[in-house]
Amino acid sequence: MRLNLAAAAAALLLLAACGSDQQVTVQGTTTVSKGQELTDLQNALNEGAIDQKEYDNLRKRILARPN
């Protein structure tokens, strides 16, 4: 299940980068913890899927969200 959510998140990031509109809206709920999201985000940075600027922006947004 975590792999599916990580794959979906990665797909959204790739799709967001392809268009001219950088705004992505996700509706619904998730059971993935902030810790898991941050781990997945770090892995994406390490693998070169995102750059440092994207990482910093997304990390900030994850940490700012309420639990």
C-alpha cells in the first residue's frame, strides 16, 4: 500500500512538472505518516527524481500541515 501511495505521489510530481501550472490539489485522506512522506521525499531527492529546491519546498509544506 505504501509503495502504491509513493508511486502515486511520484506520478503527481512528474505530472505537475510537465504542465505550466505548478498547482496540484489532492482531495481525500491518507494514512501515510509525515515521517513516511519525509522518508519518501528524501529517497526521491537521493535518486534524482527531484532537485534540492523542490525537496526544500515540499518538505516545508509537509511539516507545516497539521497531523
